[in-house]
Amino acid sequence: MQLRVKPKRPLGPTPVKQLPALQAPYDTPLAKAP
């Protein structure tokens, strides 16, 4: 049970924080270019 709880915690906040962080820098240059 401990192994299932540990992999679920890091996988949740990791992808969620990385997605918005990568989209923010990409949307900024794209919106300013045009």
C-alpha cells in the first residue's frame, strides 16, 4: 500500500506544475510575435 501512495503523490503535482510552466513561456513568445 505504501508503494502505491508514494508514486501517486509525485506523479500528480509534477505533471500538473510542468504543463502550465511550459505553456506559459511558449504562449508568451507566440502571442507577442504575431
